[in-house]
Amino acid sequence: MPIEQDYRPGLEGVIASETSLSFLDVDAEEIVIRGYDLIELATKVSYLDIVGLLLDGKLPNEAERESLEKDLKAEYDIPEAVISILKALPKDTHAMDALRTGISALAGFDKELEDRSREANRRKAIRLLAKVPAIVANSYHIKMGKSPIEPRKDLSYSANFLYMITGRVPSESEAKAFDQSLMVYSEHEMPNSTFAARVIASTQSDLYGALTGSVASLKGTLHGGANEAVMKMLLEAGDQSQIEPLIMKKLKNKERIMGFGHRVYMKKMDPRAQLMKQALLKLADEKGRHDLYEMCEIGEDVMRREKGLYPNLDYYAAPVYYLLDIPIDLYTPVFLAARTVGISAHVIEQHENNRLFRPRIRYMGPRNLHPRRS
């Protein structure tokens, strides 16, 4: 008997897991993170609060937040052997490939690698959250022929991450904008990279392996890389007068305009994009780059008029990162670094209530073929 199949390409609309971590309520325009609205969280708390919320199920109080930050700072340093591996990579290695290699190499240094308990997985998540920013920043510095930058434990988590990328201590407003960006990238239900991690974890593989698979998934241009493409388009346009002609030309050539549209946000603007739009306005005013903000608004209006598409997070995160002096090649690795906490929480959840992912297929090939006998 053939298997009854309700085939949905790309698994669109298929419920693959139950989770208490997050939910995209498109009708209410709300991204729910353990019961809280992510956008409200991003305006009232910090990235470390969301780390605590995702890993421990509740917002930390002040003492718990301080303890969490202390634990992270104690794990900042990465093994010299991992630095040596990064130095041995070809200079043209893609930033996401370097990140994937670095995370994979870290696995061998974790004595709790094979322990799938919640407690051990949480400790591994803290180690990864501490070390992934250093891999993101220093793999790039090494690629550019520069020395790695040591972490600054006197700075906040987000300020230190930005410092390791740029080599300068960020202002309070810069650190806040970056911290908000980490929050809105931190967790987003079940995108491809998170699903990949849960599939890997469902085999009882370890957290490092699951996160490595997520990096490979996010490298794909249909998932990650949109923020980089957005910034390259804005730089190609150059100023406000050229952004509309450039977009119209690309549309005429049937080119995809990155930063617009989303599998989930079909008829409304991504709420995270609205928050980053506000952050961009503040930074643009402070840095005298209101022209960049205006250029983005023009692009937004053109795409709504011509295609009925709305900005997603990447459209406004890109110029925010540009004004923070983050190299364009690092936009997607920073995305992954921010999402490390969400992916880790999903792996912990998967290990606690596991069911091996093993879907079936709809076979479209021939049947009843027979080999010729010689």
C-alpha cells in the first residue's frame, strides 16, 4: 500500500515540533519569546536577559544576570589550537566557513561533549555564547593579516563583542543599538538553521555538531547573507537619488531585491525591522548620516509600491551594522552569534523530549525496471 502523503514543498506550513521557546503570531504582529513580546523585551531589557530567559525559562533578576555575565566572561578565551586552525585556513575562506570550522574545532576541548543532560547542555551553551563572538571577530582579523583582539572583561557582553570586531570601545548608544540587534536576531521559531540543529540533535548528536550544522544552513543565500546583500545594494546606489532607479533596474532584470519579503511575514512589515529602523534613525542622526536612513526609506516605499513587499529584519539591520563599523563580511556571522542562544535552547529542548526526525518522500522515479543479463 502506498503511503498517504500530503506533500508540501519546503515543508511549508508543516508542524515539525512542539516548543515552549517562541512563536510567530503574524496576525497579532508579535514574536512571542517564552510568553513575552520580543520587541517589548528589546526596548526594556538586554541581550543577556534574553539569554537567561531562553536558557532558564524566566527573565533573570539582577543577581542572576550578574552571575550569568560572570560565567560568560570566565569562558571568553578560546584555545590557542583553535586560533592556529583559523590561521591555517586559506585567506579566501568565507567568513561562515571559518566560523563553522572554529565551532567544530571547539568541540574537542569540551569535556562534557557527550553529556546530553540539561545542566551540561546549558554549560556548553554558555561556553559557546562566550567563544563564538571571539571566533567571529578574530577569524576575520586573521584573514585580514592582523593579530587577534583579546576580549575586554571590563565591558558588557555586547560592547565587548563589538569591540573585538572594530578594535575600538563603542559609545553607549552604539553598544545599545548592537545589543538590540543581538536581541532581535536571538530567536525566531523554526527557520531552516534552527530546524537543521533540531534534526541533528534528534540523532542524539551534541550541541557543537548541531550548531555547526546551523552555520552551514545559514551560509546559504536563501537563508543568511541577505543583510550583506542589502548593504552592498545601498553602497551601489550611493545616495538617495539613485536608490529608486537602481531598484527599478534590478526589478526589470528580474533580480531579487534582498531584505524584502519573508516566508512568514507576507502582508506586514517584520516587527524586528521596525525596531532596527528606529535604531538606524538614532545612529544616523548621531553620525550625520541621515542620507542613509532616507535612502532606506525610499527603497522601502519603492518595494511596497512595485511588489507589495515589506522589509524584513535584514533590510534595516544592515545599515545599522554599517554605521557601527562592522565589516560587511561579518554581518551573517554576527547573526549566527546572536542566534546561538536560540539554537542552543532548541537543542536542549530537543534532547529533553526527543523524537528522531525521519520523514518520508514522494517517489517520482520509475518502477519495475530490470537489468539485462549478459
